[in-house]
Amino acid sequence: LVRGARTLISETPCQLPVGSSSQASPPREHLAGFLFFCSNKTMDECFARSLFGGGRQDMKAMESIGPRTPLLLFNFMSPRRLYGPFYADGPAALCIVADAWRDGATGRSRGGGRGGGRGGRGDGEASTPYPSQVRVYRAGDVRCWRPPESVHLDMGALHGAKVAELLGHLRDSGTLYKAHTIELRAGPASPGPGSSSR
């Protein structure tokens, strides 16, 4: 559980509620890792925009993504592939890109539920189906691993043992992934304990 996190509720997917405070929340523990989902339709946009996202219900957990939290991207469509690691290039926020994934949404988010919004509100304003978003960068090479069909992955926060297991698969069994590396902004060589916060 995340202590001190606030859930933002609004009438439209990409607007803060009236009277919301822009003051920083009290410090909280950072997550051990976070797994994002994508599909064949949304993966290219994730890399091209250096942006990962989830449904509105994912924002509370995403607020605890820190600068050293490993982020992984899982394309759940055939052939299934896990990509990573990536790191946050700033805090998670609602609607960093208001029209992201509008044309490629699958409706799949945490636990197979809906993404958290509609493709458009009908009033001419763009609206993303995945409003909880974080900018990402790569630190070094991006690796790709094809999990066996028997491996079940859920979008969301990962505990330390699961992060170590998935990073181990990427390191030991994964292959270098170069197709989108050029589009995704490169960060420092390693966001380890000695590096400065972003």
C-alpha cells in the first residue's frame, strides 16, 4: 500500500478537480518496480513518445515511481514480449499527453479492466484512454525477453523479488532490442544509488 497518496477525481479524464492543490505531497517510499502493458497497436507510440501509461486507477501506485524504479513494458499480444529496463524521466501525472494512444487502445489495463477513459468526449477535445502517464528514458541497452505462455504477468507495482526475477530474465535470456532504441531518449548510463535524481 502507498501511504499519503491522493486520488484525483474529475469530470473529464484530463483535468484536475477545481480547488486541487499543486503543492508537493509528503515524501513516500518508492516502488521496487512497475510493469506497464502495451499492445501491437500502442507499442510504437510508447517508444516514440517516451511515454508509458495506465488507467486512472493506476495513478495512485504510479505516484510512488521514483527515479531509480525499474520500469518494464510488456506487449501482451502475440508474440508476447517484455522490454526493459526503463526509468522515469520525472513524476507520473495525469494526461501528460492528452491524446496518447487514442487510436490504438485495446481497453486492457490492470487486471484486464478498461483503460480509464474513452477515445474522445464528443466535444472536439482529445482524450486518452490511459490518463495515468509517466515519461521514460532508457539507461543503456533495451533488452527483450519472450516469456513462456505459462508465465502470467499483471500490470502494476512489482515487489522486489518479482523485479529481480524479471530483470534476471532480461539479462540472462533476453536479446538486445534495437528497433526503437533510437526513438526512446537515452538517459545516464545507470540510475544506480550513486547517480543524481532526475
